[in-house]
Amino acid sequence: MDNKTKKNLEQLDESGKILLDELSHPSLSLKPGGKQKKESVLLIPALAIFTGLLVGAILIIFTSPEVYQGFAVSFFTGLSAAGGAVANAYSSLFKGSIFNPSTVITAFQTGKSTDIMSAFNPILESLVSATPYIFTGLAVALGFRSGLFNIGVEGQYYIGAAVATYVGFAFTGLPAYIHMPLAFLAGALGGALWGFIPGWLKAKTGGNEVINTIMMNWIAINLTTWLLSSGPLQRPNSNGAPISPEVLPTAQIPRFFPAPTRFHLGFFIALAVAFLVYWVLFRTTWGFDLRTVGANTSAARYAGINISKNIILAMALSGALAGMAGANQILGVDHAMSTSVSAGYGFDSIALALLGNSTPIGVVFASLLWGVLNNGATQMMFTASIPISIISVIQAFIIIFIAAPAVIRSVYRIRISKVPENQVTLSSWRGDKS
């Protein structure tokens, strides 16, 4: 046996060991739930959220004039003013995003359905706000699981929204049970195409998906701006305003309650898609292949998995999920497309995937949290006179603490079990050795 053959056999043997480690070590994310360490799945995100809210409380204290006025009187008056400012801010956040207990009690006392619906409208609006986050968070999480960093969710969202809009107003004479699903799936297909392109470039040319998807974002945003300003998506007689015609009623996702409540079927579609993503990733051979490629490409190649095919598939599926988010926003909420169709969903989704530990159920809960924070921020601003940017700061700190779990472990004295030397783990989204 020559040296070259011997070296190749040694490399195959090493790849086989890596594959066994990838499939057997409990710290790997090849299976959800109990196989992952509890401090990574539950404790760290919970403490990160708590710490983010704590930092937010400190910022509220330092930005509240009544606190300084209280300390000018006495130390204890200042402490009381600080506690009152924080309590007022967070109670306003709760009332604006969940419900106001006194309003709910009054509504049930009157017995009027309109009053009851109005009392629970804040939590329904939070669910509406959370719905696009579920789709986009799943898009990034699926990419992470496959070893890919899809920064292009924002662009895929725009393309999905544009395609769904066109199908929604241009396809006439269709019944609702055909038109709405067709427009929604068309949006998913548009997003899938926008994800397929950087996926193909990475698989066939080795092009970095981060750079390619960022460039695709700019192409998508500027393309949709042209389509709305002077292209086929421009509304007639809009005087040059970049806005599309309204989608037909047959293409709109049904709402459950009369205006002004906007809660619609899209939320349950998002939950169903989250379950579908979970099932594909953790209960099918396709999902196993995607996760194995994400865990270690050398091990996947040794196992006979087609790396290129799975990279393209992962990016296309990720893009489809992002396209669903855009279609959902148009068909369920806005009913027409403008250049401000996205509130930064594609970029917030990266934080949601991190907060949800790249698991579908984690992304759902993280999206609900984001929806609550965003929906309650306006009420907090009007009622407690707290700048709405405080919510963005709280979200930013939560992301920081999630991205740097060592800080949380250090602050709260959380011990972690040592990883055996040379053990392959998924401590990073690419599955690098730690």
C-alpha cells in the first residue's frame, strides 16, 4: 500500500469518527429538545430576556425627569420615583401588548361583544405583529441548521410580497379557496427563487452566501421600488406614488373579527408552517441530510450526502419561508404593497433565530416576544412618555446576551459541563470545533 492510499484511508477513518461524534454526542443539535443542554435551550435565553428587561429598567430610570426631581427632594423620594417610573413603563407595555385588566373587567360587565373584542385587541395585534417574524425567523433558523447564514431574508421577503401582490390583483375571476392559496404560494415561490440564486452560486462556485445574499437584498429592494414606481405593480392614477393596487378580496387572507381588529388566519398558517419545518428537519431523511451538512460537511460527504444539492435546497426553502412572510403581510394585513412593506423583518429574524436556538418552537416563542415588545412600545410611549427607542435597546441587549452566553453564565454563576477535548460541537452556526 503506497503512502497516498494510506493517507486517504486515514482521512476516511477520521471522517467516519467525526460522523459518529456528530450523531452520538448529546451537545449536538441534530435532535431537538432533550438532547440539547438545558442551560443552552431554556435557561440562557430566559436569563437573557430578564437581563435585557433589567437593563431597560435602568435606562428608563436614567431617562425619566421625575426621577431626578425626586432625588432633588430626598434619596427615598428618588427611589420611589424610580420604581414608579419602571412600574408605569412596563405596566403600559403589558396593557398595550396583552390587555388592560380593568378594561377587560369593565367589558365583561357590560356584556357587549364589541367591548370584549376591543379589550382583547392588544393581544390580537401582538399576534398579528408576531406572524411575519415567525416566517422570517424560521427562514434564518433553517439556514443555520444547514450551516448557512442567510442574510438575504429581507430581499426574499420583498420579492415574495411583490409576487403575491401581483397574483392578488392581476388574477381575476378565481374563487377565494383557489385565489388566496395561489397568491400565498406564489409569494413563497418568489422567495424560493431569490434564495435559490445565492444557494446555487455557493454550491457551484463557492461564492460566500453572506455577501451574495446582501447583494440580493439591494437588488430586491430597488427592483420592487421600480415595480411600484413605474412598473407593472404601480397603482393607476397614483400620481407617481410607489404603491400597488389593492389585492382582490378573493386573495385576502380571512380575518376573524370585524375592523379594527386585524387578527387573521395567517397566524395559524405560520404555526402550521413551523410544525412542518420541525417535521421536515427532525423527522425526515431530507432534514437529517440538511442538518448533517450543517453540522460537518466532511462527515456528510463521507456518508454519501450530496453537499451541493442540500445547500441549494436549504437556501431555496429558507427563501420560500421568507417569501411566505411577505405574502402574509400583503394578503393578511396591508392588502397593497408599498416600499415600506417591511419593518426590518428580515434583519430582526437573525436575532429571533439566535434567541430561539434555531429550533422551530424556539423561533415561535421568540417571535411572540418580539410581537409583544413592538406592539406594546407605542402604548408605553404615549402613556408613560418613554421613548419608543427604549424597546429597540432592550431587544438589542437581549440579542447581545444571547450571542454572548458567557456573559450570562458569568453574571449568574452558571457552571457548564466541560466538552471533551477535540470533540466536534455545534457551538457556532457552522459547527466549528471548539
